Amino acid sequence: MLSKVWSAATLGIDAVRIVIEVDCGGYSQQPGFTLVGLPDASVREAYSRVRSALANCGYYLPPRHITVNLSPADVKKEGPGFDLPMAVGILHAAEFLTDEDVAGRVFVGELSLDGGVAPVRGALPISAAFGGDRSVRELIVPAGNANEAAAVEDVRVIGVKYLTGVIAHIRGESVIAPTQPTNESGELLGEVADFSEVRGQSQAKRALEVAAAGGHNVMMIGPPGSGKTMLAKRLPSILPRLSLAESIVTTKIHSVAGTLPPGSGLISRRPFRAPHHTISMAGLVGGGSNPKPGEVSLAHSGVLFLDELTEFRRDTLEVLRQPLEDGAVTIARALRTLTFPSRVTLATALNPCPCGFYNDHRRQCTCTEQQIARYLAKISGPLLDRIDLQVEVAALSSDEIMSMEAGEPSASIRQRVEGARAIQRERFRRNAIECNAEMTSRHLRRHCELDASSRQLLTRAIERLALSARAHDRILKVARTIADLTGAERIDSAHISEAVQYRALDRSYFRG
């Protein structure tokens, strides 16, 4: 008998439908097993798991030759998620199950040797692939993926723990209730870090507020122990809340990467990723023979923090240029090309010199001007051009260190940030951009007009600091965001003056 069972495979952060075709030959054929349809190693091993799981659940296969085809055959099949549909297909082909039992049902799951159904990657993209399809009665997934899959509307999700439960359910012997959408979220952070815990550093906190309000990338420069990492970890707490669309895409990325906590639903907090400086290019932007998302994609809709920026390999940092510019990573392989979203707020931190104490009132710097120049030259110009704010994070004074006074909480700062973002959404409602950091030259001419005093101030800054055309544009973008934070319709000289202060690498601070 020939059986056809529905399943799905993930490609990037999306999924494609797969049909598991199973044929049980006659008794005259020599018993055996053939698997075709471009499977990878983990899929080719499925029969051993399926056979043991069926036997341990009391189902003994007849001595026939079993042929399994994964259609379409030109899509590479990866992972153990085809175990469950193969087992159901074999039982159907062997006439243990009827056509009515499998019709309109989609099966995804890995089988343990005892018949347990283990969670798999990509449950949310798979659920989304069948959303709104009236021909699909149920999506049967591991119980550990049920909350995640149930986040998609118009899909009846059945979470199962054992193969015996699956068989009893589809036969109608012991029906499993569908999983209801839950508010339980897949948090990627432990305890929420709050700006109220940060002492001093008013200028740095203000710079991060501006960065969050306009979607700007930010660089913090200061001696060791000045609080750069502490500040960066709190940046997600002042970013606008995730929208439903952002939450779904972010959850998809972590689902296919396998970093989503078991049993969780949609991610509700913006991610924060801080890779070590020894990370490879593939680890940072994604890749591998079976491409997976890298850190820049895992930080999508959140913060990618690169601490000790000058310690990263230069060629590794250079691969960030395209993702930061386009908001997506495209990975090309011989058989396919995948795209992973990577719209992040980049936060970086570095010491001002090799010893770390240049311009520090506590310690004497031992570096020469040539050493400082070589140290800062590790950051390429094209990458630096993608960072709008460069802010000094000075060492804390003794009074600031001893202070027990709480700072402004993140909730208050985020309220101002969300107000500024609302202004930008209205401003760009007819454009394909979301925030000030994404403005092009055309948008700058339209939305960043300057009065005479502001123009004169910016001209003096350009001449005094020898600013480039790109630096000029970034000052205008930052000034527009500062104006939005105050609710001002036009940019004035105070906004320009503050924006110029966020060009630490251009100012005399680093010129001796």
C-alpha cells in the first residue's frame, strides 16, 4: 500500500511543505529499507530510530521492503523532525492506520527509541507555513514545541509526548485537546537590567537614549571599569517594545537556531547578544554547510554588543558592513541561497588606547601617539561610518562610586524613546524606512532643514574637526533624533551642538 503523509522542512526562517511517501512492497520482495529525496545524515539515520520506537510501542513491521520518498526531491532535508511522519507513514502503508486517520494532518517530531516525541527546531516557521490552509485539520508537534507553534492563528496545534499518544489521538481513541496560545514568552535574558542601577555617566546614558530613539549604532570609548559593558547590557531595556510582527520574526530566527527555551511561546523581549572577540565570521553572520543564523541575526530587533572592539579580527568585523547596511544576511551555497534578517542596534565598546588609560584622571597613560593611532586604526573607516554616535565614557569619580542614589529607571527613558519613535513612524509612514538612522540623502534634505544659526554652527564644526561628508550626514541624523526627543519640529543649534559632542573620534579628545 502507498501512503502519503504531510510534514515540513525549514529553509532559512521559513518552511516548505514536504510529503512523506511510503511504499510497502509485497512479501515476495526481500525485506529492506530505501530512503530517497535528498536526505542528510540525520534523516538517513531515521529508520533505525523509527524501527526501534515502533517496536517498543508494540508495532512490529511486516517483513517487506519499505521505500520512503521525501518530496519534493530537490529540497535538502535536514534534522530529525521527519521521524514522526515516517513512523505514521509506515503504519499507514502497512495498513495499521486508515486514510481518514492521516488525511489533513501534518506531523513533525523526533522519536526516541522508547517512542517518546522530542522537540525539534523550526516549529514556528512550520506552523506559519500551514496557517490559514483549510485543508489542514491539525498540526501534530512535540509537546515541547506546542506553545511556539500555537502562536500562529488559524492552526490547530496538538502537542504530543509519545508515539502511542499520537496513534490513539488520530484513531479517535484518546483525543488530545489542542494547545491554546499562551502568554508565556521565550525570554532570552535572565533578570532585567535597569538604568536605575547605573551610577553617574549621564552623558553616556543620554547617548544611549538618543541611539534607542533613532535606531542609531553607538560606540562607547573609555578606560577599563568605567561601565561600558554595564551600560550596553541595559540598552535593550529602553528600546521600544517588540511589535507582534517583530516578535514573530525574532522567534522564528531563534527557533531555527535552536536557542528558543523549551515550552516557550513568542519572544517578548528584545534580544541582547554579546559574542566573544574570538568569534569566527560564520559565527558572527551565519553560515556552515547547512547555513544557520549567526549572532547578528540572533540579535535581530535587539542589540548586538561587541566588547573590546579592537580585539576582534578585522576581517571578521568587515563582514558586518553589509548586514548593518541592508538589515539582512544572504548566505549563498551551491544548492540554495538563504536570507536571515539582521536589523540590529550595534553597540560597541573599546579602550581609548592599548593600555586603556589615555586621558584618565586616575592613571597615567604609557602609550605613544603612534601606538594609539595604530590601535584605533584596527577599526576600518567603512565600519566606523556605520556608527552614528561615538561617546566618551569617563572613569567614575569617588563621589559617584560611593553614591547610593538610584538613577532614572529604564521605564521613564523608554517612554521618551517610544514617543520619539512614534514621531518617526508618522514622518516615514509613506517610506520604506522606520527610523532616523535609515534616512537617505533625500530624506535628510526634506526632514533636516537648518536655520541660519544652526547651519553656521555645523559649518564651524566641519571646518574645525575636518569632518567628512558622511560625518556631516550622521550629525544631521542624530540632531533630528534629539529634536524628536524634545518634540521639536525643526532642528535648532542646541540639537546640532549636542550631536557634534557625539563624535568623540573626531574631536580633540583623541588628538592630544
